[in-house]
Amino acid sequence: MERERLRAESTLVVTVNSSGEFHDDVTDAIETLERGDATDATPTLAFASYDDLMATLTPRVLDLIEAVRRDEPASINEAARVVDRDVKNVHEELGRLARLGIIFFEEDGQRKRPVVWFDELVINLPFDPEADDAAAAAP
């Protein structure tokens, strides 16, 4: 999704989809675009399993996302200072988040400013007893 459109969005939905559901969603989106219809869907990030979601959006990562959104640091180094963490670790986490589309970077010379484009992160956890990874959610 383009950065300009992301700036107009205020919510990112995070969910877990089976590979079949993911395939169906992608197929539907492609057909919509081929017809030339506008897509007004809320930006959604789908993980293949509960384990993948939980390994990615740890409390530490969520704290980093919140700090970047709240404090709007001017660089990765400043983001690391805000969360009182090692610059290398923060750089790696922000890079991973950028690859997922959770954040993006605005470049200003040598600096890369992390930007969280949403105001709200909604985590949708469907419990489907027939899904392959339902056991991962069991205690």
C-alpha cells in the first residue's frame, strides 16, 4: 500500500489466517483490482499461525511501536534512546517491522526516521477448531 494512502488510514488489523484463507483473500483482491474496482478494505496483516504472530508482536516490540508512534523519534538512534535499548537491536526490530508494513522509514540524508502510520492496532484472533494451527492457541 502506498505511504500516502497509509497516512490516511488509522487502523491496522492483525490476524491469523490459514493458507487457504490467505489464498482466497489474495485471489479476491486481485479480481477486484482487475475489474478496476476500488478497494476500501482496512489494511490487514495476516500471520500463518498464532506462534508467528506472538513471536513477532512481543510485548517488547509493541512497546517499541507505541514509543515510535507517541514520541516520533527523528532517527533509529533516537528511537533506541526513547525505549532505552541497544541501537543494533532496535535497528533490527524496526527493519523487520518495515518489511511487514507495520512501519516505514522517511529518509533525511543519512537518517532514517521510523514512522508508525496507524493510531490503532487491532488484533483479531479467530478460533477455528478445524484450522491446522488451533492447537497452538491451547494452553
